[in-house]
Amino acid sequence: MRQEKELLVDEVSGQLNKSDYVYLANYNRITVSEVSSLRDELAKEEAEFHVVKNSILRVALKKLELPDLDEWLTGPTAIIVGGENPSGVAKVLKKFAKKLERPEIKVGVLSKKTMSSDEVSLLAELPSLEALRGQLLGLLQQPAQSMLFVLNGVPSNLLNVLQAKAKEE
């Protein structure tokens, strides 16, 4: 392989190593201003949008031992990588695609597992990482709150009985 291609493969491999997920999108019919807008939205999730050659991406995927995506490496391809929140990035892509009817998500890879475009869409439906943490915290606090309510009920009931008795006298 020529040195220039090796440098490109190394650059794409570096991009793929930024996160444990990658989304492949067809960026056909998308304007420069729309790409810029998408990149701004993705930056909020610390993700990046890169246009790559399919042959270079194919070699980089093999080099990193990621799943074989040859089936989806046709036509213009962009990769979306980076950030810690794959569902947040999927939400941005879904929202953008719904608004403009492009880019089209071809496939996703999450933790070295291939995800169809429908599965990526389902991932976008999940609550944000912060919301999930809040829900988990609420579930962890619920038994303690219930126990406190029960333990607090006995003295409260006793106090209510004593106050009622005091009012009678």
C-alpha cells in the first residue's frame, strides 16, 4: 500500500478509536451549510462527522478488527464518531434526518456489534444518559424513602392519638 493511503488509513483508524461506536451515513444530496449545521449539533455531543473513502474505511475497519461492513460501503459515506453518549448522537442524527430527510443512516457499530439503521433509530428513542442516571438514583432511593415513611408512621399515629385524647379532656 502506498504511503499516502497508509496515512489515510491511520487517520481514519484514529477517528474510529475515538469512541466505542461509529455510525455510517449516506451524505448524498446534503449541502455544505447543512453539513456545517449537523457538525455544530454533533459538537454539542462531542461527536464528529467525517467524509471518508469506502476503500480506506474498509481497510481501517479490518485493521481495528471491527465488523465487516462491506455491504454498506457503497456510494458516498460519512462516519460519525466521538463522544461518550451514542444514544445522544443517534438522537441528533435522527432529528436532523427527520428535518431534512437526509443524511440517511446506513448502519451503526456499537461495542463491535453491528446495528441496523432501525436499531440506531431505536437507540435514539432512549432517554439521555443523565435521565437514566436520575431514574436509577430514584429507584435506589425509593426503598429507603418507603422504610422511612413506615418508621415515621408509628410515632405520628401515636402523636395523633395523644393529641385527640388531649382535646377530649
